[in-house]
Amino acid sequence: MYSQIRASETQDTNVLPSSEITEATVRITEALSQRPVRQPNFEAENRALQILAQQLAGDTRSLLKTLTTLALDLCQADTVSISFLEFSQSNEPCYQWLATSGTFSQYEGRVVSGDCPCSTTLQARQPQLYRHPERYFDYLKVINLPIAELLLIPLYADQQPLGTIWLITHDSDRHFDAEDQRIMTNLSGFLGAALANLRAQHLAEKQLQQEQAAQAEISKVAQRAIDILESTTDCFVSLDRDWRIIYVNQATARLNNLSPKEIIGKTHWEMWSWSVGTIVEQNYRQAVKTQTPAHFEVLYEPLMLWLEIHAYPSNDGLNLFFRDISDRKTAEATLNRQFAEIEAIYNTAPIGLAVFDLDLRFVRINQQLAEINGRSLDDHIGRTVREIVPNLADEVEPLFHRLLAAGEPLLNLEISGETVAQPGIKQTWIGNWFPLRDATGQIIGINAVVQEITSRKQSEAKLSESEERLRLALVAANQGLYDLNVQTGDAIVSPEYAQMLGYDPETFVETNAAWHDRLHPDDWERVGQTYLDYITGKTSEYRVEFRQRTRSGNWKWILSLGRIAAWDSEGQPLRMLGTHTDIDDRKAAEAEREQLLLREQTAREEAEKANQIKDEFLAVLSHELRTPLNPILGWIRLLQAGRLDADRMQQAFHTIERNAQLQTQLIDDLLDVSRILRGKLKLDAAPVNLETVIESAIDTIRLAAEAKSIQIETVLEPIGTVIGDAGRLQQVVWNLLTNAVKFTPNQGQVKVRLSAADSQAEVQVIDSGKGISAEFLPQVFERFQQADSSTTRQFGGLGLGLAIARQLVELHGGTITADSPGEEQGATFTVRLPLNQSAHTIAPSVDLPEQSISLRGKQILVVDDEKDARELVQFILEQEGAIVTCAASAIEVLQVLKDKSIDVLVSDIGMPDCDGYELLKQLRSQGKNFPVIALTAYAGEMNQARSRQAGFANHLTKPFDPRSLIDSISGCLC
């Protein structure tokens, strides 16, 4: 970048001899007010303010360092530094660079004399801008890197000068402007407070708190407004008074298939030129002119979308809210079409339809009813029932009056009589009449539905004889009927019964003996007793469930009902009639329900246990975090009082350091767990000598062991190397050794062994300490688990160390196990890691084990409504070389597939609006036949079976193993 400094500029800077160059020659402060100002980025500025506000209560130098780092991006500078005004022993001013980020970061901590731009800036009490200041200030020449521009911001507190902020660019094309001045002036509030804190901590704290609250409120209000606009599905555009776009939300960007940056800065008419001269421009200009909101609908021609627009004018411009109403417009067109269809159906319906007013006059009638009455459609309109069908009026009019009085419909009423169409012939109709109401609920007429049933009435007499047989047939639908000769055991069965068991009805012969042979042995006694109790009269009904073997050899659940239909002269049963019903599906559902109940009970117990573990962990966490703070705060207050001698001060420092390190370790454990859970833990893999790792870990805990007079014995065999992260492996060994020393009493012993077996390195840590109970041993590697979490526990810690150790070992492709004969009998922890088979192989830095099947270049689409889940899958697959596209919803998937071909789709199941099953159905209906893999939190055999039935190539449950996901995708691509 620095090579881009133009030769012409370099020449310009050397026009004057160095002896004639003054500070005024290189100072160009007036340019700040003359240069065009770049567009503010309040969102980034607010984030920076929030970050700084969060650090106000922390270390001052860390705050200064954070500010310089943030300012690099906010002002696009190459170096940002904070100089602090000090005075030498001779009371001469000098400046120390307290915090520096960027190109000159190596000069952090340097002190320069008062003959520098800082003094000029503080004297002027306003920002100063320099161009190539090294031409005048000789001490800047030693840097050997041209300073294209230097912007200094003065820092004051209570009218007292504190120092300056330096913004440096080496790029001749980068010119600082008033926006940079504004940003750094805002940030200088933090600097002033921070620098003053170095001189007067008690005064700065109050100022920092006030600034923090103010900035937090500003950030909160700004963020709330941004969140509202970004979360709404409506599009939002803000225009200034020159019709220039100053803000759009993501919905607007998505609608136009552009990023917000590609839209902001253009005028409305440049961005949406189609709207010029249309109702859009007319309404917008009218709204601005009259300062009244506008609301209208318009067709967005480029995308052929109907938009509903709300325009709200203000003194600063015009704010627009608009949404896509194409679906509503389509629905309106559909409703109109459906209305026309209903009209056609009404007029051509094979039943009579009519509408009467309160005077019982025809308001509307269809062709069918007009033909029944023997009059034309036009003859009916405006005439009464008595005028059209006088023979039926005496019967119909009382019904109509009753309906109007009661307001209740009259249903399925038969009327009989003659009409003009067929005089002398008695006909029968069935009528249904409904009250017609207006929007207020008032009755304004009658809706009539009339159907001629003359033929049906004639048929009813003929059907009466077969009514009982019809009823039995309907009851027996999907059932098997049997007629059993109780005395001989022979039976006559319906074809459905034979088919139920998989037999051909033509050849199936049923006997009591054959039926018994097909009965499940476990049901013999129960079914036999039920039958005997019914036959002998002990029970009033025969109802029993049993299993029958089908022709294919499977078992099917049957519900058998029966009753005695005939007796002999001695009162003994002769015939038994009944049904056999297939209840296999019901039984399967009951079994599934029982399993679900069992799983629910188990899940509830596990949840209760998890809650208990969580509560215990939080209590322990509170205790463990507060415990180190107590001595830290106590000794700090004693130090502040100034009453400690040198020995006590040294003791205080050691105590504070030890407890701070303890708290740091607790936080590191929490962070490691967080990284592991989020898949962000990285391993820098290389050949590692475990002997060196073990010795380093021993060195770190040796003092703790000596303090308890614990002997550490090592047996380390030369076994070669393993591939792994030396630091993380040392963390594993250190954790095991720390636990061993912690739980081993004074005068105890800890053994460390290193050996090799079956191409694996084996590290064992054996102690003679507290031991592990058999009940707790299976949980020893679980997060937040401790053998004793009570308030009287002897040993501290969060219960995370062994869980982290297990995760780290497994990330290295190894295993870790624990063994103990019992409490007070010591414990043995064993770590096994694959040996490095090639002494010359150096593995790259990895997050996950290397895969055997490459996905390089494969187009994979990932859809999940959870951002973290999408990003995790994307990262895993991109590590394999795949080209990954992400979508947050089924709608986005369909949009992506319009312009893109993919090899595999990885889809979540539970998503709002359209779930994974519906998405797959739509894809298949569109002819999309690429493999689709379900990656979902819905687990269990039932969900897996449903996924297979829906057409998913595979069903993976969350949390998932990355190896399983990659293998599944590879399998689909084979």
C-alpha cells in the first residue's frame, strides 16, 4: 500500500529546502472543513462505543488498546496511537505513547519530547491536521515510513490537557475529514476519562459511569430502532430531502436482490427509475409538498410484484414502508374467479335454489327450481310464493313465517303437492330453509334449497326389506364375519376374514381346530377361558383380543366379538355369530404410546437430574468465582490503606497473584467448554513428543506436590511421536496431574507412565488419593459433575477439567478412561492416542479429524432457521472443500434453486412456515431429484421412519458427529 504514494506528491513535499520548512508548512488543518465528508457508519460507531463502555470498569490500558484497535477500522487509518502528557524531572513536557495499534505498534511505550505536534494541538485546543510531518519533526524521520497524513485530537479533562490521539495514514489517497474528527472526538470522551483515571482514579470513576450510562442508552435506543427495522418483514427506505437513499433495511435489500451498500447513496429515481412519472412519483411529491402521509398500491414492474406503500414525510425527507401484496392480489383475482364459478354452479345446480325477501317474494332463483315450478326465471322475480305455486302456498308460507320469527333454519322438511309444470301429479320435495342476515345480524330474507325426492320416496319402500342386511353389511365393513357351529367346531367365514389373514377366500376352510392352531401360544389360556365363561353363561358377552398367525407367518392382533344365535332343545348353544376385526395398527399405536410414555418419563427424570446438576453447578460456580475475589479485594483494601510493611506487601502480592491465576483457570475452563460446545476449538497439529509434554506438565505442578510432600514417580518409555496439539495435550496431562495432587493426601504418591501398545501411545496417571466411588465413576467425564457438590465439600473446582480433557483427547482421535477400586483407594486415568506412523509427516492445523472421502468442489445447500447451526455445518463442509450455500428458510431454498444447481441438500426439519417435509415435497413436485439429508433435533425411530417415508436419503440427529454428516453426504454422491 505504501508503494502507492504518488511520485508527484513526493516531489511536492520536497519543493522547499528542509531549512525553510516550518511547522506551518506541514500543517493543513483548514483542509478538514473543506473536504467532503464521508457517510457516517453509526452502527459500527455504536458497537465501538458499546465495547468501550463495557471496558470502562476494567484495566485502563486495556481500554486504551481496545480504543486504538477499534479506531483503525472506524477511521480506516494505518496507525492509531494515544499519547499521554507527562513532565520530566526538570518539569519539561514529554509524551508517552500509552497504546498503539497498527503499523507503528512496535513504538508503543516510547517517550518523545515536547517539541512535537502534540504540544501544538494541546495549545490550539482543537484538532490539527498535518501532511508529511516528518519534513519538520526530525524524530519522525527515523521511522523510515512516509506519513501521508497525521490527524491529532486534543484530550482534555476538567480543562486540563491530558494528551492527544494520533490518526496516521501512509496512503496518499486516504484523506482524513470532518467525519474522522467527529468520530475521534466522540471516542476522546473515553480517552479523556481513561487518561484522567491514571491521575485521579476516584474522579474518573464517576465520569466513566455517567458516560457509560449515556452511551449505553444511546446504543440501546439506536439498537432498538435498528432491530425493529431489521426484524420487520416490511421493506423500509429512508430518503433525505434530495430524494437520496440514506438507509434501507434487509427486507428491501432482499426484495431488490442487492446489498444495502449497493442501494444507499442513490436517489430514489436512480434506484427505481420505473417509478418516474407514475403514481409513485405523484404521491411521493404530493406527500412531501403537503406534509401528509400517502397510502397507495402499485405494480412494481421490474419484478411484476404488487406493492402496498405507506409514505411518511418529515422535515428531513421521506420515510417509506412497503410490502409485497402480490399474494393478496392473486387471492382477490382468485376470489373473483371463484365467485364467477359459484355463480355458474348456482345457476346450473341440479337442485333448486332461491332467495326470498321478508314479503316472501322471489329475489333470486336458479334454473332447476324454475323448471320444478314450471315458470321462467323472469316470471319468478318480484312475485310471491302464492303467485307462483298456489297449490303449495298453504304448506310453505307457515314454515317461512316460523323461520322469520324464530331465526332458526328449517332442515330436511318434506313437502308434497302439485305444480304448474306437472298438474295432477303429486310430487315430493325435501326443503332446507335458512335465515339470510345482513352484516349486523338482522334477518333480511330466506335462502331456500329444494330437491325433488319423488323417485327416492318410491324406492324407500323397495329398500325396506333389505335395510337390516344393509345395516349389518355397513357394520361389518373391513371386518371378518364368522358363523360358528358350537357343537361341531365348523365355521363359515366371510371373504374379508380370510383376506385379513392373507388366505385365498376361495380355498380357505375354517374350523375350530385350525383357528386354535393359528392362535399365539401366549393367548391360549386367556382366550379359552373367555370363550368358556361366555358359553357357560358366566359372562354376558364374548369379547376378546388375541394374536393369529397369518399365512406369511407374521402375528396379527384380532378383536373377536360374538353372541349365541341359536340353542338346542336342551338349552345348549348351537350357533355363534360374530366378527373378527383387524386391530394390529391399534395395538402398534398402543405399544408406541407406551414407549413414548416410557421415554417421556425417562426424559423427565433426566431433565430433573439435569436441572439439579445445573443448580448445583451454578452454586459451585458462584462459590468458586467469589472465593478468589475475597482475598484479592481484602489485600487490595489493605494495600490502599498503606499500613503494610514490605513483608506483608509481598505476601499480599503473592496472594493476589495466586487467586487471580485460580480465577483465570476457572474462566479458561468455562471458555474451553464453550469453544468445544460451539465447535470453535482449534488444534495446531504437529508431531508431538509425549515425554516432553509430560515433563512440562509435571514441572507446572511440582511445587503444589512438594507443598503436600507428594512424591511424583515417572516411567517414560521412548515411544516416538503422536500427531496433535502439544499445548492441548499438555493441558490434558496437567489436568490429570492437578486432580491427582488435589485428591491425594499429604505424604501420598502419584505415578506417571508412558508406554506404547497396539500402535497407540498410553499415558497413565495413578494416584493413591481419595479414589472414586462406583456410582460416580460413569459420570466422572461429564460436564459440571462432581462427586461432592455440597456446601461442605472439601475440594473446589467447577467439575469441568475432566470433561475438557475427554473432549481434547477425542479431538485427537484418542480415548480417556478412569478406573478406581473405590473410595480412599486411589484412581487411575488412562489416555490412549494413535502413534505417528510416519516420522516425517506433519499434519496441518485441523478442527476435526481428516476425512477419507473428499467433497471438494461439490455444491451443497444447507437450510436451517438457526444461524449458529447453519454456520457450523457450513464450516465443517467447507473444511472438506465443498462449496456451501446457506438458506434460513424453505422459501430461500426455492429462491436459490431458481438460479443454482446443487449436488446435495442438507435440511432441518422443524422450521417456521414450511418444514423440511413440506420443502422436500415441493422439490420433488418440481422435478428436483438431488439427495436430501435431514439434519434435525427430532430424534427417535418414529422420526427416522417418517423421514425415510418422506424421501430423505438419510436422517441425522442433533447434536451430530461431523464424521457422520460427511460420510452421509459422501454416500449420497457415490
